[in-house]
Amino acid sequence: MRRLLAFAALAAFVIAAPLAAQAADDFTLTIKDHKFSPAELKVPANKRVTITVINSDATPEEFESESLKVEKVIAGNAKATVRIGPLKPGRYNFVGEFHESTAKGVVIAE
Ligand SMILES: [Cu+2]
């Protein structure tokens, strides 16, 4: 019994560690009224980064960035995951291509 508990504790630690590491590089962008929030997203440079893009509008949007090499359509009231990087330090503009006049933002890698 004691040995089993020790094993369970170890297993919990092994499972928890990667989740904690992943959480640090996960970011969220929300689209509402055809605008991104936050409009400026700071991410770590030289790392793979995951961004969950939540589209709170009823209409579809396309998350697009030439500099980030991403293009992804997100249905209305849905979310999508985009993976970017590793990025050199700098600014990377993105837009919501279906509403480009208002849906603008920038990823800042530092
Ligand atoms: Cu496009």
C-alpha cells in the first residue's frame, strides 16, 4: 500500500510538470465586435507559443499574419488554436482578414 501511494505521488508529479510548462507559453486572443483583445500580445522570443483565438462574434473571422506565417479561419462563436514561433525578438502584425479595418493586432516577441 505504501509503495502504491509513493508511485501515485510520483505519477502525479510527472503529469503535472509538463502541464505547468505548457501553461506558461499558452496565450489567448479574443475577437469581439471585429476587434482583437488584447491588441498587443507579448510572448517569449525563441519559443514555440500556442495562441487560442476565441471568436466571440457570430460571424467567421480569419486570423492572418504574413510575418507569423499563419492563416486560419475561425467560425462564429468558436475557437481555434494557432502555433507560432520560435520568433526572433520583434513585432509581428496580424489581422482578422474578414474585418481588416478594425481587427488588427501585433504579437510582440521579447
Ligand atoms: Cu487569408
